[in-house]
Amino acid sequence: MNDIRHISAAEKAAILSEALPYIRHFAGATIVIKYGGNAMTEQHLKEGFAKDVALMKLVGLNPVVVHGGGPQINEMLAKVGKEGVFVQGMRVTDGETMDIVEMVLGGHVNKEIVSLINQQGGEAVGITGRDGHFIKAKKLLVDTPEQSGVDIGQVGEVDGIDTSLVRELIANGRIPVVAPIGVGSSGEAFNINADLVAGKLAEALGAEKLLMMTNIPGVLDKEGKLITHLALGRVNELIADGTLYGGMLPKISSALEAASNGVKATHIIDGRLPNALLLEIFTDAGIGTMIFGG
């Protein structure tokens, strides 16, 4: 992508002109962003993401960030001599691992994202699902080809979301930054896949869009070509033939469910691309894969 310093004044004016209808259309709309992958590990992408989110808020949109932190968790687990284990794309989480997950996600990662957005002029506030117990969770049992109902520890699924805290932050001009940790009926913490939290939160908020940032251009077919539009029936075919598997499954599942439950558009986009959020929201062409029900 060309450095903006090398873009002519006429090109800059054309870009702003193309963005204007989208700014007008999405004014006041809630946009839930699942933030993960290289976009949250490479410094220039982290700073660019923060700038994009701050700009979205400045022009009248209401971004809500839900972040992951897999690489950071793995790094901390390695320091204490534990190896990350995954079943169907979900992290096996014993008590010690849960303590580390909560420390890394709710502490280091969340606060770094908040700080970066605030440095760019946004007013971000970091929260986890345990704040106000706004993300209710229950134990998630995973089905594998060999066995149904596998218990993988303190891994949860969303049992309910009270959006009042997030809505209050939005109403006060803040940008909520959510760590995907839920709370069980006895007050215990649950590690929840960030894709699942982003999807459920988008549904509960009645979001205009759900944007899921990844390390690939979008959903790819078996030949490696980008699928720009994807409907429910086609997704089931891609899962059945093995095109979609592993860590892509929770993303696809969350995107489809959100699209089927009131979120107007869900998108899987390449977070390695500078200004990926702005390209998707404010340009005619957009990027990535749009998922829709039907």
C-alpha cells in the first residue's frame, strides 16, 4: 500500500469523497470488532488499529473492541513450563492456565489496547465479562470426531449478556475494550473464545456490523481463492469437505449466528493489511469475506 505522503491531493480528496456516504450511513451505528492475530502483535499494526478505532469514534460510529491474546497467553504459559493444548480450536484450560489467561487478557493485553487507543485521541475503557458480571458463562463441552461432550476445563460459552454496562460506556462517549472472560453461576471465571464473545455481543447490541480480524485475507476455497460473499448453506458444505477447520470454525460459527440474529453484516478481514477497518467500512470495494444468513 502506498504511503499516504505519496498520494496526491486529488487522490486524497477522492478517498474522502468515497468515504462520506459511508460515514453518513453508519453515523451512530455500533460496530463490534474482534481484534486478534498479527494486528495485535506487530507494533505498526497495533498503532494503526488504535488510530482507525479512534477515527471511527470521531466520525460518529460506536466501535466496541473484543480482543483475543493467544500468542501472549502462550508466551506466558511457556515461561511457567506449560504448553498450550487445543481441542477443536478451543484452548484446554485448567485452573493454573485460567489464572494466567485472566492475568494476560484482563491485565496486560487489555490495558495495552486501551492505552494505544487513548494515545490516538480515543477514550477507551477496558473491561472483562466479570465487571458487573455482564458476560454470564457456563461450561463448554466440545464434540470431537472421537467423543461427544469433552470437558476441556474452565472454558465457557456465553450464557447471557447484560449490555447495560457497554451501552452506558458508549453513551458517555467511551470505546469499550472487552477481554473475553465470563463469570459462572458461582462466580468462577471462564475463558471464552473471543470470536464467540464478539458474535454474541454484536447480537445483544444489535450491531450494524461485526468485523473479525484474522491473519488471512478472508475465507479461502480449496484453491486458495478468496470467497467474497458466503451464505449459510455454502458454509456447511465447506465445513463438511474440510475446507474450514480448526481455529476458523469458531469464527465462521460466530459470524453466521450473528448474521442470522440481527447483525446486518459480518465480515472476516485481513488484519495484516494497514487500515483494514477503514478499507472495509468506508470504501466501495471493501475487503475480506462477508457472511450472511440465508
